[in-house]
Amino acid sequence: MMISFFEHFFEAQKAIHQTIFSWIPFSFGDVLYVLLGIIIVYFIVKSFKKTSRNSSLLRLLTIINIFYFTYQIFWGMLYFQVPLIKKLATQDEPDLAKAKALSLKYLAKCKETRKAVKQDRNGVFIITDLESIQREILFQQSKLPPYISDKKAPQINSFKPSIFKNIMNFTGILGYYNPFTAEAQFNSELPNTYIPFTSAHESSHQLGFAREQEANFIGYLIGIKSQNIELRYSTEYFTLKSLLNFIVEQDPEFVQNMLKNYSPEMKRDRAYEKAFVLRHQGLLDDIFGFTNNLFLKSNQQEGSVTYSYFIDLLLNYEVIK
């Protein structure tokens, strides 16, 4: 009963927030985070002064509590929604043989779709029209199967490139949803193979799917049947990589053979992704990976690098579609 209340409350506040903040050409939520950070640092510094220590600490704790309470009202309670897996007809555990068969299917899809997209002079996939991808994501939100999602798709474009993109490069964070402004942030400096699906993923949070792997699954549903070839390739490629990441722990030889069978175009895309990651590896990546893992587990989710729930949803969906 209480979770249903917060679901309905989210529907109202997301529409209001998107209407208010979507027209702003930059990420207003990022500006709020910067201001919040400045205020917190200010009161931390003041707390070291004897004359204002108690009052500064009290104000700091008040600000943190207000922020946390608002976050829980706007977003945190959605982590307790009924899991999507319970909306599927079958709820079998992920099966290695089925995952392998599906990975072969998506390898073939990726090879075919990759031929139809554009590439730069180095032969690496590029996005030609990001706004058309965003419009397509909003359109596909309204086409989700009703037995999976009955959430309202307001069709308001509130995708924003993050102002923290240079930091994000070193954290492994591809995008994030701001529950205070209903903006979907993405790192505009990512390899282009990431950006369309990352946008679909963050748009799933905008709809009200809080769990990360459920947002991946909704992003998959948004992109996999899209008429936008760039969105579809990014989605197919993400799906293939997720399947291989699931399989590799049990059968690394199969995964190596799959990688060898990538088309030349896909191999160039993969090499570019790997080079991007290697250029930005470092301490920040480890720190953010650790803290994000703790955050996910504290919100009824698996760790940040666990693919099994997405694969679970994917395989069970494939059975009934």
C-alpha cells in the first residue's frame, strides 16, 4: 500500500519536475549538486572553529538529513517496488546453454546492424543525430508491453550531458538520473557505442524503474525494436556484451571464440572502447566502483558489476515474447 502511494507520487512529481527543468539547456541538477557540495564544505570548515562548532555541525546535519529525506521521498522508496521478474510468466534461473544460444543470436544481429550505421575515418561507430535517438527513446517508452510497465511516458525530452563528464571518465559512471530535477544525465565524452543505450537506461529511471538491472532491461525493450538504427545497434551491442560477461565466468573459451567472430567493424568499436577505458583507469575508478557497489546493495540491489539479474530478465522475456 505504501509503495503504491510512492509510485503514484513519483508519477506526479516527475511530470512536474520535467516540465520545470527540461527547457533549461544545461543540467540544472548538476548545478544543485555543486551548490550543495559548496554548502557542505563551508559548514565542515566552520565546524573546526571553536566559536561556531556546535551551530555549524547542527546545520550540517540538518542539511544532510533534509537532503536524504527528500531523496527517499522522491526516489528511494521506488527500490521497494515489485521486482520486474515477478511480472514475467516464467521465472527460471539463468541457464548457460540458453545464454550461449542468445549470444549467438545477438552476434548475428550486431554484425548485420553494424553494416547500416555510420563510422568515422578510423572505422569506429559514430552517432549522426543524437536528438533523433532521444526522440525515439521517448516514443518507445510508450510502446512498452503493458504487463511489464504501466508507467506514464510524458514524452518530455530531459536528456542532459553531465557537467561532470571529465570526472566521470575516470569513475566508470556512464550516466545517472537526478531524482531532484528528473533529468537524465549522460557522459557526452563516452565512445558513441555507449551513449544511445546509456540514454535509454537513464530514461528508464525517468519512467520510475529504480533498480539498475531493471533499468537495463527496460532500456533493452526500448532499443531492441527501435526503427532508429543507431539506438538499435547500441542496444544489441550492450546485450551481447552483457551475455558474454555472464558466460565468461563459466566458459571463457566460448567467449574468446565469440570475440574472434566479431565483424571487423565490431572489433574496431571494441578496441576503441578498451582504449578509452585504459586511458581513464585509476584510483577514482576503484573508489567510485566500491562506493557505487555499497550504494546499490544498500538499496535492495546486487553489486554494480553483477549481470545475472539483467540476464535473468532477458532470458525469461525471450521465452514468452
